[in-house]
Amino acid sequence: MKDNFQVKRHGKFKEVWRRLKKSKTAMFGLVVLSIFILAAIFAELLIPYSVALKQNIPIRLQGPSAEHWFGTDGYGRDLFVRILHGSRRSLSIGLIATASSLFVGLIFGAAVGYYGGAFDNVVMRIMDTLSAIPATLMALAIVAALGSNMVNLIIAISIARIPAFVRIIRAAILGVVDLEYIEAAHAGGAGDFRIIMTHILPNIVGTLIVQTTMTTAQLIMRAASLSFLGLGILPPEPEWGALLSEAREFMRPAPHLMVFPGLAIVLSTLSLNLLGDGLRDALDPRLKS
Amino acid sequence: MYKYIFKRLLMIIPILLGVSLIIFFILQLTPGDPASLILGAGSDQAAIDQLNEELGYNRPVFVRYFSYVYNVIFKLDFGISYRTRLPVYDNIRGRIPVSVMVAFGTIVFACLLGIPVGVLSAVKQYTALDTVPTVISLFLAALPGFWLGMMMMYFFSLKLGWLPSNGVGSWLHYILPIVSLGLPYAAQELRFTRSSMLETIRQDYVRTARAKGASERTVIWRHALKNALLPVITVTGGNFGVLLGGAVVTESLFNIPGLGSLIITSIKIKDVPTVMGCTMILAVMFSLILLGVDLLYAAVDPRIKAKYSK
């Protein structure tokens, strides 16, 4: 694996894309995911946010119809529009939280893997401690302490993911740090930062991409579950978990209120998982099972 | 071996101290003081001050942290709940078995479903017996457990009236929570078993077993499965630990009086001692389970056992 990432990167990515295209499930994931992301980006252009908040009591709790595709909620708001605008929050929370934990994980993982010693020991023990706290619990405590809003929710769910990224990156660096080509780079006068960025990290880009897609899926679910508990994004702001929490009240008269937001979560996480699986196989065909 | 166990047990101590430190200081960021929470917002300021003084809340935060740790370690005293004003441990004690029951039931359900189907998928690779479970498991893995719980509650409790939807009166009450929590985990067990099994059945010793004339059944279920289960054990142990504290959402959905639902209510009303107590209990159980998994590893794999006894 080490060698074939060192060959021309341009050709490498073309090759990965060629293999990825052959996997129908990965392509399905990519298409569905793209639709979700495009919908989230252009939500405001499609239907203004004010529609998602507009109450219309006389038509409350209606089932799906031509006018209201996914029906209406307890205040007569259009559920489709709420899910559409909810996608902005749910997806960006998942993506931003993943990116932040990856970023912090990269810094610490690279530093401890590269420098080792006492620093490595201290950081890894802190990571062990963080992993001994159940992720949901830690997120709950952080949101409760800092207050329920989007930024705090993102902080809360990212922290619990940091140890996993630190471990992956540290392990990858330990695997190559003693190899001759790193020594050669040193001899060639490259600095530590340059060596990490250009000689070590490209080796684990594949693993990281796969981890990132899977983590995003997990964090979308975790954010939804926190909002569902009332410790995250709070109603009336639409977020998929918050929509499910509102749906709880009307389970008997209006089950559609829980079906559609749930399907939105399932489809987005499923597409991320399928894409992640496809990428893993495409990046390293030998792992294909 | 004993030396290894002892060493591992010792290593749990700093981890627990770290966990208590992190959670304690996160919870300190919560606005408000305990006496106002206990007495209610509109109460007499003098009474609030007096109660805060009694609870020791006016001491510096580090003093409070160390006295908390001291009380927990030397007196097994987790403090007084702000809500019930009873010792925290009394509130928690009755809930531990409920949470363990849910987590254990979920893991057993997930393994009983996921592992055999996973083995079957691997043995019958590329047939319908492989693709159908694999596709289903992909969907299940993408399902949030609490949503599955809501849907099942709707169908089996509200529509069909077959199963109770909340509380823990009888074993029937455990079915919906365990199945809805367990299906996504079963999917994970299936995927791990399948890929581990696929690797194992291509190994030389499995071919040797076949060559010696062992029946296909013996080869798969006795020879191959034993080795293939190793990675599955790790995942299962980790899941068990996560489930103990992570069933929070499902517990609150089905009104199950476990640790998870206690944590939720306590966090919402800022009952810091109760949250701390639950967290510490969960962290202890989690660490012990991880140790148990490693020991189980040694029991299953003599190579690992040899490494430990050095």
C-alpha cells in the first residue's frame, strides 16, 4: 500500500474514480448524497425559509397530498419544506463536526506519531480517558453546560470523535516514520512539517476519506438523537431530529410526521455509508470482501 | 496472567480520575447554583445562600472536585441529588440492573441474529443468501435506533396493540427496546462476521481440516468460526460498553427507568451530583468490560495468552 500511493497521485485518483464508477451502490450513494447537498445549498432559492415557519392551524396534521407533499405538522406547517430546510442544519452539522474532529485529530495524531516520547504518552492517555466516556453522554453534558444551539451541538459531537482520528493518524505515521524514504527526506533538508504533509499524509488519504464519510453518517445520526432529546437544535427551527421529537406528540393521529424526517436521516446516512464502502474498495482493491 | 490483570486494573484508576475531572468541569460551566435549583427560582435569597453553604457550593471549584473524589473513593459517597435530596447512589442503584438488562439483551439479540447470518453469508458468498442479508444489513446500519423504535412503537403498540410501549413491568416491555436498538447492531455484527469469516475460510488450516476429511459443518462452525470470531469479540465488547450509556435515547423513548433516562432528566434540571454519579458508574463498567474483552481474547486465542503471561 505504501508504494502504490507514492506513484503519481494524479494517475492514482483517476484510477480510483474509474474503479468507483464501476460500483453501482457507491454511485447510488454519490448521486443521493449530491441531491441532498444540492437541496441543502439551494433550499432558500427553492422555497424561502419563512414558508417552513409559517403556521396554518386549519390545515394541521394533514397527510401527504399534491399540495403538501409530506403533509403538514401540528401547526399546519408544510413538512416537506421543513425537511428541506432541516437538511441545511443536519447535513452541515454532520459535515462541520466531522471536519473539525478530523482537523484536531490530524494535528495531534501527526504530532504524537512523529515526535513520540512523553508527549505521545500524555496525549494518548488523555485520548483513552475521552474514549471511556460514552459519546452520547459527553455530548449531552457539553450541550447542557454550554446551551442548546448549533455551534455547541457541533462542539459536543466533535469532541467524542477526536480520539478515533488521533489513533488512526498516529498509527499510520508510526508505520512509516522509520522507513528509509523519510530518512532520505530528512537528509534532503526537508523540515518536519513538510515531511508530514508531503511524505506521510498522502499514505493515509485513503483511510481518512473512508473514515470521514462513515463518521459524517454517524454524526448526523448523533446530532439528530440529541435534538430528539431536546438538547440540540430546538423547535421551531427545523432539524431532522427536532422534527422527530415534534412528531412524537402526534404519533397516533399523524404517523407521517415521523416517517419522512426518519427517511431523510436514513437516506443520507445510507448514501454516505455506501459511498464510504465503495471508496474503500476503490482505494484498495485488495481489501474488497 | 494475574500480573497483567492487576496492571490493567491499576490503569483503570487514572482513567476514572480523568473522566471525573472532565465531566465535573464541563458541568461546572452550567449556569445557576444548586440551591436555586432545589428551592425554585422565586425563593428567599437568604435561604438560597444558606443551602448553598450547607452543600459546600461556596468553596472553590478545585476544593469541591477533590472533596468529591475523596468522598467517592474513601466513603463510596456520591453526594446528594439536587432533585430528590437523597443520596445519589440510592437513586442510581435500582437503575443499574435495568440498563444492564437492556444492554445485555440487545447484545445477545444482535449476536444471535448477526453472527449466524454473517457466517452463512460468507459461506454462500455471491448467492442470494449472501446478497439479501448484506443489502438488508446496509439499510439497518443506516437506521437511527430511536427512529426504528418510534416506528415499531407505532406498529406493534399503537396499531396492533401486541406489545407495551413504555415502562418495564414484564419481559414483554423489553422486546421493543431491545429489538429496535439491536437491529442496527445485528447488522454490524453481520458485516464483521462476514468479512472476518471470508478471510478465515481461505486460510491453509481450514483447507487442512477439509483435507483431513472433516465434514463441511465441522470445518465451518468449529474450525473456522473460532478464529473468525476474534475481531467480532472486540466489536461486541465495545458495543456492550457503548450501549450501557448509549441507550439514552431509547431509554427515554420507551420510558425505561435505567441510567440513561436518569442522566437525561438530571442533565435537563442540572442535577450535577446525579449526572456525575451515573457517569462514574458507567465509566467503571465500560473499563471493566474492555478488560473482560481482552481476557476473553486470551481465553480464545492461546497466542495472545502467551503474550500476556510474559
